[in-house]
Amino acid sequence: MSEKDPRPLLVMTVLIDGSARPAAITRSHGDAMERVITASAGHDIAGMEIAELAIAPKAFASLRRNLGLPEDTVALYDIFPLASDLPAQLRGVAGQFLAAEALWTLEEQGMTSGVPPQEKLDLPDGWSRDPKDIRQRLIEAGASALSDSAAHAYLEIKKRWDGASV
């Protein structure tokens, strides 16, 4: 039996303006990829994946306005760690769920100005849409089972990510 990979798998979560043009999203993703590559430089990671969650254009416009972002902003990004042995089919689910949790927090803070974001998670067949059930399934699958070294590496990467210009 092989040992568990102690490195973190990074997931870059993306809240996308549902009306954004593909070219604008691609440019935005490229900038965010540069940012995560710079932030993770010098750290041994198991990989990096992108998890997109499109939201209603009016809700995204409210986020953009309330967060004081430029009008040409088409996506909001963050990074999170996942256990490197999380099955590939669950990585996207975990990333979308993390993005949705961030969105729900912003919504609770009034950042969507009461406009429902209308996000839709891509869940496996048979999964409940209840956030508690989704969280429990991801925990049971080991999504958050990070080694101490993975958690430490992530914290250093996240500090650099948060300090980088947006």
C-alpha cells in the first residue's frame, strides 16, 4: 500500500458573471493562473485545478459594485486546499461547493443587494442539494484530510495569494 501524498492539491474557485464573454473569462483566468503560480512558487503542490461557478449577471453586478471592483471584472477568485488523493470526479464538486460557500457568505453580508445569485452546483447523480449533505459527503470522501505539511504549505501560499495584486 502506498503512502498518502502529503502535498496539497490547490483548487482555484471562480465566481463567474453569467453574462461574461468567453474571451474576457479566458483573459481573467490567465491573470489568476499567473497569480496562483507566483503564490505557490517554491512549494511542492500536488496540482492545481479550476472550479467555476456561474452566477446570475445581476447578482454579479451587485457584487462588483459592492466590492468596489472595476466594471470589466468578470470573475472573482480564491484558492483552497484539497487532499491530494481526493477522487478526480469530486474535485470539481468540492471546488464549486467552496465557491458557493463564499458566495453565500457574501450574500449574507448583503453584497448581492438582495439579488439571488441563482448558482447551480454540478453534483453527482443521487446527491442532495442540501449544503449540509454536500459538505458531509465531501468530508467523508476525505476532501479536507490534509497532512500537516500540506496545511502549512497552503497557509503560506494563501498568504502570498492574498497579498498579491488583484
